[in-house]
Amino acid sequence: MNDWSTGYVSDVGYIRGVYRQQSPLHLDIACLLGGTSGVNAASAAELSYVELGCGQGLGALTLAASNPHWQVTGVDLLPAHVAEARDFAREAGLDNVRFLEADLLTLAEDPLSAEIPQADVVSLHGLWSWVSPPIRAGIVRLLRAKVRPGGIVHVSYNALPGWQGALGMQRVLRESGLRLASRTDLQAKAGLEVVRELFEAKAASLVNEAYVKHVLGRTVSGAYLSHEYMNEGWAPCFHADVAAAMAQAKLEWVASGQLLENFTELMLDAKQRAVLDRFEEPVMRELVKDICVPRGLRHDVFVRGARRLDTATRDAALGDIVLALSRSPESFVFEAKVPAGKAGMSLDFYQPVVAALAERPMRVREILDLPEAKGRGAGAELVGMLIGTDQAVPATLRQVGQHERGVRFNRTAARRLGGRPDVLSTAAALVAGEFGTALPCPGLELLVFDRLHEGAAADPAALAARLTTDPGERRTLEEAAGRIIAQSVPAWRSLGLL
């Protein structure tokens, strides 16, 4: 860390990542499921999107590549992040995105804030629970100044009480790491080993906590650990406190960006819903949900001036949503595990829907009018289940002439991610420029796409051999490439990518 970083990790860059909940298309759907108007991102002639704490900018770059009529602005404290994002934008030929180096503590009052346009959509992923209260106050001042009436703000953060069982873990990890190493990523790794040793020694505050087991069971980089656990201002939050802070910028909570969380019957059992139904006020209802369901990470969606919709108007707006399948029909899963149990998708309705979407992206109203589907489903359920289970993405109608733009982005991403040791799990995305969308995927999918686009045969063994010479790695990559060819390539073909 440095004095200029105000307690935020600055000696180690954060991991790249693309998160579907940050897309304006996705956030529009969340608003509709919450019974409010969004910003009509799919049909807007232009849209201004701002990401605060954009890191190396991969998410903002993906949105800019997918939609050339959007103006995308990324803001980050770390100059190395900003330099990397700008280099990527130049290589990918993106002229509708820019990146600013700025401190959110003071940006609202800084003349530099004039370079941030009035925003239709603002997103903060993870940042809120990683920074100190004064920086959060600076963020609120900036949102108050920059979010347009009717604009959307997405805030994801480590949430309470879901995080309460891991509070001790984070404190031990950080304090021990500070004493065992100098560079922040090495501190984080050293601290995690102390946590692991205490867990194996059956430390009472660790051994029975599910979230601690989850953290110890993952393989993650030191860069991820350092930004997740080593910031001075680190603090998980109750939803009510975040909502109160956002209210100072005239922002009202309307929905969860995790779409399935907007369906109460999927979140809570009958007895829990009986308690929930004693309350009408949304923030109190969310507290009840958070007490019943272990949500360690929340994706909250706020609107500045929420406009409530009646059911007919909402359903008509949902009918305009364009869906694109993100996996093959053969690999589609018709049952989802949810907090209240399992959510099954009726095969009579969903099988013909999936078969139709495998051919091309379609509007929801077209899907509901299919002879095999007519009268058997509703738009809210269809959108919630397909996108909420990560088996479809929101898209736009065909944008003629944008194919090469998406391909150039994908090949740039493959070049810049290729050869990285974490490429198998990097949260990347494959841009389908003609349909204004992106398919979130591991970085390996970008590399496979790049090879196939060059004309390589869809042969898992041959693809693996082109990616590595190590025998052990080759076996792992061959299995992964086989899954990609079976599950993802059909979706790429339906979007005209191959």
C-alpha cells in the first residue's frame, strides 16, 4: 500500500473479470422483475455507462465492444490498472470507452469529475465493502452529482449477516499476513495459510463456519486474496445500511441483480414467507431474506426516481427482451438448486423454447407465441429462469456490421489473456457484436474460440496440444476443450461467431 491509496491495496493489481450483473441489459431486466422501469438499454439510441473501481477494465471494455453506441467510462485509483485498460482499448480499436485515474474520496469535488458524463447506469462491483466510510461518502456525493433521473446504480458488496461467520477469518488473515510478508499478495497468501492451520487445529471460530470452508476449498490467486481481504477499510455491510447511504443520492433499492433472488418462492420456504409477508417495506423484507438465506455477496440495484409499473406494462416490457442461448440444448439443465429447494423447469414448456433459441436469439413475446409454448409460461419466469441459471443472456436485435468489431475484441482478449497461469478460470467474456451482448466464460473459451476462428479443427486433443506442451496440462485442457466444443460452440454458431 502507499500513502496515496488511502488504505486500499495498491502494490498489487486486481484480477481481470467480467460480471454479467454489471451489464445495463441485465440491470434493465432486474428493474422489470422489481416492478420498475429501467433505462431501455436494448433500444436506447445512446447510453452513458460508468464503472467505479473498474480494475483493469475488462468488464467496461466488453460492454464498449458489445455496443458501439454506448459511451463507457471506467474509473480506478490504480494507475497501472488504468494504463492496462487504455492499452487494451487501443489494441481492440475501441473508441467509445475511456479510463480515468481518480480517487473516489475526493473525485466529486475534483475538476476531473467534469470528464465523467451524466450517467444512465453506474456500477460498483465489490468496491463498497472494501473501502473506508469517508470513501463511501465520496462515492455517494459523486452518484448524487452524476446519475441521471431514472438512472440505475448497481452495487455489489460483502453482505451481513451472511459474512458474519467469516469476520474472524478475515481479521486473522489480514493481521497475520501483515506480520509475515511485505508485498500484499504474499501477505494474503501467508495469512490464508495461518487460517488453514487454525482450521485444521479445530479453532472454534473457524471450524464450523461454512463460508470459511468455502474459502479454504478454493484455489485463488494472491491478487484476488489481497484485494478481497487486505484493505484497511474492509467491512461487510447490512443491506439496510447500504440502502440508507444510497438514499442520500436519491437512489431507491428496487431489485436484486441476482435474478432468481427476485422470486420469493425460490428463496424462502412457506414458514419463512409467512414471516416475510408481515412486512411491506422492501428494506425490512430484504433483512428477513438475509436472515433466512446465507447471502455472502449481494448485487443491489438502485434507481434514481423509481417509476412503478403495473403488471400489464411490466409484462409488455419483458416481452421486448431479446434472449440468446449461451449453451447447447444438449447440455441445458432443466433444474436449478435454490435456497428453498429445487426449481424444476417444465419440459413441456422449456424444451421447445430451448430448441427455438438454439436457432437464433428471439424476443420473449416470440417465444411465448411458439405453438409448443403458447399459454404454458410467463415472461417473468422465462427470463428469470433462463438468465438466472446462467444459460441465456439478454441481447439486442441484430446490429448489422458489428461482427468484426466483436471478433477483434475477442482476439485481443485471447492474446492478452493467453499464457496466463490462471487462464482456465479467468472470468472473461466472448463478445457477440451483432447482437449487442457478451457470453461470460472462462478465459480458456476465448483461446479455443481464437483457434477455431483461425480455422483449427474442433478436435480437443489438437487444440490442447496447440495451447501447451506439458503432458499434465494437456490432459486437463483436452477435457476442458471437449466440454467447450460440446456445450459452447453451438451457441457461438447460433450467434454467427463461427
